[in-house]
Amino acid sequence: MTVSNRIDFEAFQRQVDDLVAAHEVVTSNPYTAWFETADLTEEDVRLFAVQFSVFSNQFLVAQLKKMINADTLESMRASKEILANEIGVMFRGGKGASAPGKALSEEEKDRVGDPDLVGIEGSVDGGTFLFRAAHFEWLLRFGEPLGLTFEDMGKRKHGWPSTLHFTDELARIYGDGEGMVGMGASYAVEHWAAAGFWKQLIRGLSRFKKDRCPSLPLAFFTWHDRIEDNHAAHTSDELREAYERPDFNGDHFMRAAQEMLDGVKAFWWGLDEERRRRHGLA
């Protein structure tokens, strides 16, 4: 980059980051704020688990479309990394897993994830596939102490309209074949995810586990909280590289980021409307 282009890029990135930071789903998500401090019931957590499992499982559709529609080999490989890890290929050669020979207590395993299955860096290239390392199977294990089974989780038929709107927007925008659209959606999703909502969920679930459900495994949530900063950093690097391309379109990028955050908002606001109705607050 020339000095002028670098200044222009930094101004554009500030504009994008301001858009993400100012969006309601980041600044004032009523559901995660309630979830973090509420005296959660089993019904509260069960309903949350089902809708989150639909989002998580249907995300595979969006990620597959993003991979298929990638406009460079590097982008395709980056999308394959995420998709393969989602379905159970472990990262190889990176940081984040436990040190060899270090024994962890069950509580430590739950907090950081099963050390045999997880790392937060490296590549799936040459990695090992395990069915039980699939993220959806982590959620199935989360659902078991709540009385949920495979038949109860992950399918479109289990999703509320607000959840399905979110998953459809992921497929439409995040999986778009026009590079700036998919990239803008990806940037928005990863920076939203790194803004702290995982920590809010973990605090609420940790208290629920302590008070009501000691066998509840939290590894799905604690692992994702650990990896999100890496994902956000990667999308920032991707944006910097894309900005130098002659076909870069900032308007398309910004519009996609805004629309994707609106889709994320629909998911959480749907959960909040339902919990308010159930608790007589509607």
C-alpha cells in the first residue's frame, strides 16, 4: 500500500468497525443481557439450546455456499478450514490444545474443551477427523442433561421464524458469490462474535450448571469464546488484502455487513420475545 492508500484503508476500517460496534445486537442485546444474570430454569436453557442448535447446524449450509462461491483459491481454502473443523476435523500444528502429558480435571476439560479434540489454531490440512469432534455433536452432548435428543435439535423444523430468518440470511449474504458481499457478512459475523456474547452465555450457563444441572457440559461455548478473536483477526487481514484489489467495492461490503447484523439481531430478538412471553413480560 502507498501511504495514501494506507490512510484510506484505515479510515474505511474505522467506518466498518464503527458500524459493528454501534449495532444494537452488539450494544444492547436484551436476551444475552438477561441470560447472563437470570435465574435460568431448565425450560429457559432447553429452548435456547434448541434454537442455537438450529443456527449452528444450518450454518453448515452457509459455510458450504461460501466455500463453493469463493473467488480465489485462498478464500476457498479458508472456507474449507472452517467447514471441515465444524464437521469434525481437528486443527493440527497450532496452539490452544493442552500440553502433552498434562492431566486436566473434568472441570478444566469442561472449561476449555476436551484437550484431545480441540485447538484454536493451526490447519485442518493433515488433521484427524472424529465424529465426536463435530461442533453439532458437542451441542448434542450439551442437550443430553436437558432431556434433548438428536431428534429434538438442529433441523429446520425445530427453528422459530426468527431463527430461520437468521439462517436464511446467512446463506444469502454470508454465502454470497460476490466477493465483497460475502466478505462484508463474514467480517460482521466474526466481529459480532468477538464482542462478548459468548462470555455472557457462559456466565449464565455456569451459574445454571452450578445451581441446577451439574452434569451440563459447556465445552462448545468455552471453545468458541477462545477462538473468536482469531476469527476476527483473520477477517481483518482478509479485508486489508481485499482493499488493495481493483474490484474492491466498499459500498457492497458495508451494505452486507449491515444486513448480516440485522439478521443476527432477528435471531436474538426472537429468543427475547419468546422468553418475555413465557415470563409474562410481553
